[in-house]
Amino acid sequence: MAKRFSCKPVDMTFFESAPHRYVAERVFSVPAQTVFASLESAEDWPRWAPPIRRVEWTSERPFGIGTTRTVYMIGGMTGYEEFIAWEAGREMAFCFTQCSRNNVEAFAERYQIEALGADQCRVRWTMAMRPKGLGRYFLPVFSPLMGFGVKTMLGRFKRLLESRAA
């Protein structure tokens, strides 16, 4: 069993106060509910987010605030997540409660979905983090790559869902 290091629990204010924030926004040519359903699908995450190898929901449906899941990533990193916001079809957000690496003080992601019509929506993804240890020194150097990565992955997510709708 992998080691687990506690992460600082955060609330929704962390998305404004985190020292490192990465935001991407795209208009998807699919209904908002299609986007949300894909975010609920454990199988879809590795298809558009290359760092993710596997997602395992550890709470039963229906999902909501307090739902938990485990995300297995490249390099053997595992994130243990708890959802801090959940509004079906519109928004979800989670934070790490624990991580298999001792370099994360706090980490959270937020997905906001705004319907723009029957078959179109705007998706805004915010990744927020506060590293600890050596990560405090390295993340500022890699910050431009992190921002590029978030934008690239959101583009992959858009293409995945739009290809299914075609």
C-alpha cells in the first residue's frame, strides 16, 4: 500500500487565494449535461488527461459534496480526493485530502459548466495548488508549462466529447 501524506483541506475560496492557479476556458459544441456526465465517468478521465492513469470512485452514487475518489497518476503518484462542490450539470470541485507524495500542501480543481444553448456550453477549469518542500522552489519555474498543460488538456477534453457527438 502506498504511503499517504495529509494535505490541507480547502474550501472554494482557495480557487482565488492559492499561490499557483491555472485557468483554461473553452466553448464545447455539446450540451452541458454531456460534459458533466463525462466528468462523472471514471473511464473518460484518462482519455483526455494524460497524467491520469485510472480513476476510482470510492463513494456510491448519487455523487455530491463529500463524495470521494482515488486518482492514480503517472510516476506512481496517487491523489485521494473529496468533492467540495457539486451541482449536477453546472459545477464540481474537489481537493486532495491525502497524496502519495509529500510535496503537496494543498491541491484543488474546479469545473464550471455554463449552458450556452441546447448543444453548446462554456467549460472553465481551474487548478489551484500550494506545494511544499522542494516543490515550492520548482513549481514557479515550471508554472508556464503547467498553464499550457491545463489549456492543452481542456482542448483534448473538448475534442473527445465533440468527436462522440459527430
